[in-house]
Amino acid sequence: EAGVTQFPSHSVIEKGQTVTLRCDPISGHDNLYWYRRVMGKEIKFLLHFVKESKQDESGMPNNRFLAERTGGTYSTLKVQPAELEDSGVYFCASSLRDRGDNEQFFGPGTRLTVL
Amino acid sequence: KNQVEQSPQSLIILEGKNCTLQCNYTVSPFSNLRWYKQDTGRGPVSLTIMTFSENTKSNGRYTATLDADTKQSSLHITASQLSDSASYICVVPRTYKYIFGTGTRLKVLA
């Protein structure tokens, strides 16, 4: 069974540019999550999808971030325009159910560097 | 405030030695606590999950403990190997949101 995959693994862009990160969850997992780790800090929740619906986007930093999950399969996270403080590692995770006792499986992350 | 704190921040040990990592949490309500291992360039991978009623759980050379009264957990690694070099992250879910600790970076030297 394939795990959670993310693309690209690394992205280096200039301030003001746009970047789109992609996540492919484990097949059959309705729940998809985005997390982010900025330098020196802990990984923090960004948002949660159940199928194609956003259930919780309380962790999204601001309106420069837009997440979508068309058709309830893969998800994209777009940052437009990117700022220096957006640099970090963006993780995607998926799970079968949206309960705390249900394990989330993480992808390898996308390392974003904004210059 | 729902927080997870870990210590030490980093640790260097010699191959074959044991070590213990600590985790304190204030997340409420509490359902379970998880320890993850994150290798460089990889996503976190689950090592163990501790529920409210469990005190100790082992997974090979990894043994986790939980004291729900004091809200503390530990991860003990026995007979360390070079492949144990990684970040170890304590996670306490709050509903579907994972609350992460900052992790302990472990380096095992030959």
C-alpha cells in the first residue's frame, strides 16, 4: 500500500511568487490534514478536509494560503504571494476517520524556502 | 493552553547505551498520547500510542510510559543503534488535531 506522497520535496521561490504544494493521501482515506513546521518551532495544524469539504481551517495563517481538495482525492495548498515567514516544512497527513484515536499517516513533507 | 513540552531538546549517546526522553502535556481533554520518530527528510512515523488506562507499552527496543495524573510520558530506548538517530516527537491529539511537541533530536555515535 502506497503511503502519503507529497510534491515537490523542495521548493525555493522568491518573495511575492506563488507556489502550489500537492498531497496524495493513502487511498481510501477520507480525512486529509495539512501541518507546517517553521524553523525552530513545533509542527502545527493548518487545516482538515473530510473528502472534499473543509472541516477546520482554523490553523491557516492568513488569506494568502488556499487549500483545495477537488473530488476528495489529492489536495493542493497554494501560497500567493509568498512571504519570507512562509518558509518551513509543510506536511500532509491522512486518516480513515477523524477521531483522535485514529492514526494519521504523514507524508515526507515539502520544504519551502522563500528568499 | 493546550501544549506539549519535551526534554531534552537534543541528546548525544554512544551506540549500545540507553536513553530516556521526556514529554509533559497540558492538552485537555485527553484521549491518548503518541510517540513518533522522524528521520531526516521523512515524515513522522508512529512508534507507540498510549491510552488513558495504559502505564507502559513496548515496541521492540522502545518502551513508553504514561502517568495520566501528572500528565507526563517518557520514551526509553534500550541498546541504542545508529539507526535510532532521529527526532522523537510526542503528540497528543485533541479531537482530530494533533498537538505536537518540539521534539528531541537524538544522535547515536559509533
